Amino acid sequence: MDFDEVLKEVGAFGLYQKIIICSVLLPAALPCAFHAYSQLFIAATPEHWCRIPELEPWTQDYIELVKNLSIPRDRHGSFAECSMFARNYSEMVRYLEYRTPYELQREQSSKLLRLDQESVVPCQHGWHYDRSMYPSTVVQEWNLVCDRSFYVTLALVLFGLGGLIGNYVFGYLVDLWGRRPSFYAYLLLEIVACAASAFAWNYYSWLGLRFVVGLTVPAILASPYVLAIELVGPERRVFCTIVSNIAYSLGLVLLAGVVYLVRDWRYLTLAVSLPLLMLFSCFFVLPESPRWLIAVGQPKRAARILKVMARVNGVHVTRDFVERLQQRLLTTQPAATPHYGILDLFRGTNMRRKTLIVTLIWFANTSVYVGLSYYAPALGGDEIWNFFLAGAVELPTYLLLWPGLSYFGRRWILFISMLIGGVACVATLLYQQQADVMLLLYCIGKMGISSAFVVLPLLASELYPTVVRGLGMSFSSVVAMTGPIIIPIINHMGQQMLVLPLIVMGALLIVGGFASLFLPETRGKNLPQTLEEGEAVPLSFLLCCCTDKESKKRQSQSQNKGLGRNRKQLPEEAATVYHRVGGVTIKKPNRVKQYRTKNTRHIELYQFACFLRRLDISIPPRL
């Protein structure tokens, strides 16, 4: 039974679906946006320099003098952050004590003391931090700078590793427990772990709790999103995808506002976690997916939910309708409910190819989206403003995609978005010294990847069958989460070459964009329910159009050579099946003249082909 047809009878997009989307789908994007990127500010690295105990009395009022006396400069003229002059600062203090404040402010350290400028050593007594933007961060509290600066990158790597493991584990739970219970299980674990990290007593305890948060962040958005697209008809899936991504981008913008108001890392951690407990107020509003209930053999529960859906949508439902619907559901369900695993995604040729292509594109999109978001502070200037801008530039993209996905489909928009974003990122190599152009290209790249990130989950959810939809999307996400594990390391390497991460991410986007051309178009088509229906959807190879043109050209040439204009051609569908049969029974089945027979043979052959299709006999063609 086609569930989309049943959904039309009770309202494919009525008041019921709108309530679910507004009360659950929109707020569900906030935990992901908050917890995924709040670490950029919780572990922000402010400007710092070596601490000199002997010069502490002058640090507050004469900071520039202290830096000139103790800190060397790099080749760009900036003060070094990890080195200091090896001098007798006790002697220097005795000299400074006899200088008046006016002399200390006016005279330069080079005039006050003539000392060797080449004796430079690493910081010996800790660091001073610029607290004008962040009064307290993880970096400041545990001195994660200089030779320990990789600890910040390690936290992002383990956060990404947690997402990889969490997607693998929770992918099974989404299809095993259902969409509703798994969502609230993730949410509770995420809030508790994030709030507990505010009370971490050292770096390693904080790192462990951040790893737990990472287990849930990528998976928590999948449950309400999958539920939303399973509650609406095919023509409204674009709406759900656009709204979900708008909510996510608004979450990024809102996070920038929260950071602007709360700068202390412990209070910021609580500010992005505890308010999310309000999402549990929707526990009794959020239903289970009736599409999933039908797929796992629970038609009675699905019928009850559909009855409520029809009542809220204003559709008149009689007892006969409910009984008739339940009977239709019962007749389509097998006696025993099978359990599906990852291997089921690779059993069929079409499903295997689609799974690999979707996973490759998902890896590219996840890596680049996360990488560009992490890269925003490296653009220079106000870090909070850069992050706000990185989230705000996504919103205009969704307004353009809304009609585009409905009229132009998914595949070509995905390709164009990834190509534009990739070219913009690679082009930054030519404008390294022009900050304004770099910012413009960054925004174009962010808009391109944001557009692709809208299309990809929609396309993937429409390609994977219902029985493995959660598992398939989670598998692709699991592999894609290796990107956020690698990207922080690439960004860390970019300290020596600022545009290196952008070049890597741009090349990855271009490769993924061309791979998307092999996927079939899914606009306006019903969701596949079983593995067999998913396998029946073929790939759209780039060479198909060329092959079809060549085939038609050969047929036209054969007709001109003497087949006659009055002879009828075998229908395309029957010719394909006959080719399968002919591949076994006829020695040369691919000759055109064997398909050009008398009308009576055409009819018999077509009836025989339809008979084989009803029996679901699939004979592989001869190569």
C-alpha cells in the first residue's frame, strides 16, 4: 500500500503537520546549533603574551612598556605570544622605580635600557591574556596556548569523533525505537552532559563531557526531521527541509547573540543548555511516525494516529473509514517484521551505488560546512560578528531555494551549489592579501555549502526506503562525521598558511558536486517503502543521454536501410524485457532486425514480457 495515498485522505499538509513542525522541528534545531558551535567561544583563544612576575606592578597601567621590555616582535611587527627576552628583570625593576610616570609613558624601552635583543626563550611563568572580549575561557583557565594549543583542536576532534560514534549507535535506535522516543533520549543526554561540563574541574573532565555531547549533536536533528518529512506529502518535503535549515541558521545567529551577552565560559555553557529543557513540554504533542509504524508492522497504532491527524486537519472520518484503513494496512504487512542492518544498504546494485554516492556528498558537505563555520574566527576582526555573519548569509539562500527545489528539482541545484561554493573557496588563493575580497569569497562559499546542505538531506531521505531510511541517513552521517574529525586538524595547520583550509574544502566541494550528477531526480515522487522499491529506482548516469541518442540514431539508420517505414517498433518497455529474455534464448539479441517483426509477433512478445514482469522475473542482460 502506498502511504502517500493514504496521507492524502487524512490531509497531507494540514493543521496537524503545521503544529508538529512549529512546535518540534523548529525548536529542535537549537540544541544542534548551540552545542555544536558554542565551543568556538567556550574555548576561544584571546591575545596573550608571556607573564613576567617582576613586572607585574607595571602591567595594569603600563602594559605597552612591559611588552616592549619583555616581549620580542615577529616579522610582521606583532608581539610574540610564546616567547620572551631572557633578561635580569630584577635589575630592570630597580631602574624603573626611579622613573616618574611621565617618563615611563613618554620614553621607549629602547632608550631606557640597552640590552641584547637576541636572547629569547619560551615563556617561563605563564601568560597574560587580553580579557577585553572574553573575561574567562577554557584556554585562559588551563593555559591551552603555545605548545598546548593543540589541546583546543583535540577537543574539536574528539567532539567530531563522538558524533561519528553517536550516529552509528543512534542510527539503529531511530529505526528500532522509533522517531519520538529516540529524539527525547538524545535530547536529555545532550542537555545533562553539556550542563555538567560547566562544572568541570580540569581540562580532561571537560573534554570527556564534551565528547558525550558530541555523541548526540549530529543525531538529534535527524529524528524530528525524518519524522516531519514522513508526516507530509511529497510536495511538502521541500517546505520541511527549508524550514529546518532556516531554524538551524537562526540558531547560529541566536548563538552569536547569546555569546555577545554572556562571555564567561561557565555561564555560557549553562545558557546554551538549560533553556532547552523547555522542549520536553512537547513530549505529549509529538506523535510517532505512522509511516514507520506501518513499515515495522504496527498498523493499529498507525491507524489511531491517522485518525487524530484527520480530525485536527478537519477531515471527516467515519468508523468505516478507520476500519477500512486498518484493514488495508493489515493486508500489506508481513506476518513477521524483519530487522534491517547496514548490509541491506549494499545488497542491491542500485542501492549500493546510491548509498556510496550519497555518503561521498554527505562527507564533502559536512566537512566543508563545519570547516567554514570553524574558520570564521580566523578571518580577523570581531569573532562574534564574523560568526553572526556566517550564519546570517545562509538565510537569503533558503529564500531562493524554496521555489527552486519545487520547480527545478534536487540534483542540479545540489550540483550548482557545491560547484559555486567550491570555486569561491579555491579562489581565495588569489586574494590572500585583500581582506575584503577574502570575506566576500568566504560568504559566497558559505552560501554555496548552505544551499547544498539543504538539498542533500532532502534528496537522501527521498532515496532511502522507509524501512532503512533512518539507518541509511545515519550511515551516511557516520562516514561524513570523519570530516569534522579531520577538518579541525587542517584548520590548525592553516596557522602557517591562512588559505590552505579553504583550498582543501573548495576542492572537496567540487568533487562532491560532480558526483551528485549520478543520482536520480526525486522531485514529486513517492517515497520508497521497501528495499525492493528502493532498488527499482535506477541511477541517472551522465552518459545515459548520449547512449539514448546513439541508440535512437542506430535505430533510425536501420530503418532507412530496409526495415520499412510501415513496420511498427516494439515498445521501449517491452524491448527492454525482451532483451533480457533474448540474452538467454537468442544468440544475437542486440541486433535491431530481431526486434522488427510482424505485428502478431509484437503482440505475443509484449504479452510475454508483461507476464514476466508480473512474476517479478529479472534475467540479467547479456553484455
